[in-house]
Amino acid sequence: MRLENKDAAAKTTKEWRIVARVLDRIFFFCYIGTIVVSLFTIFPRDGGPQEHAMATSTTTAPPEVVPEDVDVEPVTESDLSYVFGDYSNIDYR
């Protein structure tokens, strides 16, 4: 009776090790697949000069619209102290 229980426990342990090995391989291949898809997504393959020429010839950027009557003044230190506050008189000791 005791030997039968030991054999049953060993058989169950062996079956669970097989299940663990199969799951480990499935997750490993899913991991590798995710890495490959991520690499192709982040670093797409350049199709060469023909594909680049087709892409640049079919797409045009809109012209820049810059109003001519806009007068832009440079930002001064007093403007920054107005926005962020003047902390020069604080003693941090």
C-alpha cells in the first residue's frame, strides 16, 4: 500500500513537471514573438531608395505660414521674475 502511494505521488510529480515544461516553452516563444514584433515596430525596415522616392514624391508638407506683421520682443529677466516670482531676497541659510 505504501509503495503504491509513493508511485502515485511520483507519477503526479512527473506529470506536473511535463505541464510546467510545456507552459515554459509556450511562454518563452510568446516572449520571443513579442520581442520580434516590438523590434519591427520600433525599428521599421527601410525599403531602399525606390520606396523613399515614392514616399517623398507623394507626400507634401504644407507651406509655413508666418505673419509678416508680428513683432516679437525678446524675453528679459524682469519678465521671468514676474512670471516665476522674485526669490533673490530670500536667505536660504
